[in-house]
Amino acid sequence: MYRVTLQVENHGYLPSTFLAFAKKLDFNEPLYADCEAIGCELLEPAQRHVVLGHLEGWGRGLHSGKNLASYQRSSGNGHRAQVVYLVRGTGELRLRIGSCRVGFHEQSLRVGAAG
């Protein structure tokens, strides 16, 4: 068995919703990760499609003061989402991460076999 951790981060200024009020609009779907196991098996089949949600950007608004180094409060790590996959056997994981609004990133990952 293998443990594969997927971490998705937004390093951009804007959040994945682009505008805060747009989060509630029907067409503004959250980010998700699709995982296809080839030659190996996901121990939790429901993880083939995982909703990651919207990710914050680093921008907090003009003149808010929240971007200053002296600002002592943090909103946490809302710019990051993580999924842990448990995989049985050796093979390949094909990951597709994104949404219709921000686009997609595809990645293949060998699991188990030293190459």
C-alpha cells in the first residue's frame, strides 16, 4: 500500500471565485480533483472525484492593511487544499485538478515501482 498526498495551492492575487460575491453563483463551481488509477487500486473509490472547494488568493483588498507584515491576524491557509489517497499495488495515478472557471491541470504519477 502507498499513501499519495495531493496538495493544491493558489499563489495568485485573486481567489478562485475571482470576486467574493461570485462564490454563491451557480456557474462558479468549486475546484475538484479527479483521480484515475491504472494498474493499481484506490482503497476508497469515492476519492475518484473529490471537491476541493474555492481557494483564497493572497490579495486582501486595497488599503485594508491586511497585507502588511505588521498585521498580526491570519485567515489561515484558505489558499490550500489537500487530498490523501491510499493506493494498493503499483501503477499510475492520473490526476486532473481544476474547474470550468480556472481551467485544469493534468498530472500522471507512478506509484510503487522504482523507475
